Amino acid sequence: MGICYSSSWTWKDESEENIVYVGGKQASDCVNGGGIRRLSSLYSRQGRKGPNQDSAILCQGYGAEDGVFCGVFDGHGKNGHIVSRVVRDYLPSLLLSHRNVIANFALAGHRDVEKCSKEGENYRIGSLELVEEWKEASINAFKAMDGELKLLTHMDCSYSGTTAVTIIKQGEDVIVANLGDSRAVLGTLTKEGRLKAVQLTIDLKPSVPQEAERIRSSNGRVFAMEDEPNIQRIWMPDGNSSGLSMARAFGDFQLKNYGLIAVPEISHHRLNPPADLFIVLATDGVWDVLTNEEVVTMVASAEEMSSGEAAKMVVEAATKAWRRKFPSSAVDDCSAVCFFLQ
């Protein structure tokens, strides 16, 4: 495998190189009317549990000149910090490769490609067929990525893995793929002009009835420990080791026979300009202590001042909230991507 882009920039947080931009203009700046407009903001901060196991990426020019791919990945286990970076680095190219295979197959079958209309130098997806191609490619690429991790000889992923939440923007279409308990939230305006948070994903935890049913039907167990009564985990049939607080993830191969899967939940959102303002992707360290509404309000206020600071503002607020709400617990790693749509 290999990243199929020509250049990338890495930003550092306090201790880790875990933020990557690929392609396009450095720091996702866009020149508009003589000024600089920041189209995205990425930030990650190490918690107090060990190495920063979060990572994030934003790729410009993805699939189309105006296409974008971005994602956040939350590792766990002994090698979780490595797994999250491996997935971050290779998943975008795997996804693009699978989409190209599907597209070529469809063209060979004489699919009607006139449904894609050209606007200036950019293409907008105007057909359900193309959206379905990206959905199918996402499922195939996630499966292939999990298979690649299993083949790694230099790293044991038996009890290590990562979640993932990604978005692909092509024209006015956004395809969301979610694996685990990170989250994507849309900031949009109502008809009355009120800011509204719309959650685009479901936190795929063992507490979700459909997830618990799949786990139990695979001979896995779901229960919470006495000292964590509010956290349902997936367990192997025997013993109380390797309890995992998410129902889907890359890696964690000891649990793959007991209900844990690497199949993402896929959804599609057709953008509604100019109402839809931005999408926030963040790891569960953020959502455990901040509500969707709090995050969306924060990002909207940051956009008015300096949109490049939006993700940092969210992460720092989450870090402070952790210390306030859970003073006896170690602060979790917190990472966010704010992608502005206007």
C-alpha cells in the first residue's frame, strides 16, 4: 500500500506528530478576494493515559479537484497509537483505489455518466449511482484495511485497534463512514437563522441494542464492570480481559470472532448551501464531556474570529471539561477536525 499523493504537511501538538494535511494548499488556506480563508482546522492534544493514540488527516483534491477526505482515528490498546496512524496513512489511498475499480467497472457496463454535470472546472456528483459507488468503496476499503492490519508482522493487533470516522465530500454530496464511537456533527442554520447541531453518526457502542444483539449472537458478552457501571463493554466468552467499549473497530482480532466488526455505518448527506456551515469530526474524548450543541456553538464563534483556531478551541474546552467533570479520572486524548463548507 502507499499514499498516492505528492505532498503532505505534518503539524505537531504538544508531543505527537498526529495531524496530516495531504495535497492542496498548506494549512488548507484558500485565497478569496485578496484575503485568506481557512477551510479547515485540525488539532489534537495528548491526555494523561500515555502516548497520544488519536490521529487525524485532511486530503484536498480527493477524487475530484474540489473533493475532500478527512477523518479522525482513536487508537486503543498497547499499540493503539501506531494502529491509528497506520490507518490514517493508508485508508485514504485504499478507499480511492476501491472507488476507481468500482467506477471503471460501472463505466464498462455503460452507466449513464451524463448525470455528472460540469460547473467551471469542478464536477458535482449529481447521481445516486456515484454516491453508491463511494459507499461501496468505503465498505470495501475498511474491510481491506482491517485485512492489512492482520497481515502486519512487526505489530501485534490482537488486543490493539482504532476507531474511525471519515467524510468524503464530492461537490454537494458528503459520504460519512463511521466505525466505533467517534462522531460527526453538522453545524447548520434553520429557516429562522438559528444555529443547529445535526449528528450525522451513531456512537457504535455495545450499549446500542442492535450492536449488543450481534455481539451476543456471536458468543460474545456485553456487560459493565462494577467500577464503571455506565460503560458497557464487549468481552470474550471466557474471562474478563480485553473488554472493549466500542462495538466496531479496526484490529482487536481476538474479538473479531465474538461480534466486533470492521464494517462501517455509511450515510449520505446532501449539502444545503448556504445553511450548512461546517462539519466537526472528533474522538470520543471530546463528546464524553461536551454536547453537540456546545461544540457547534464554539466552532461557529471561532469561525467569526479565526476559523483556523476552531479545532484547538474545541479540544481545549474538552480538556478543561474533563478536569472539571471527572477530577479523579485521567484526561482522555482529544482530537477534532472542523471542515468549513462555505
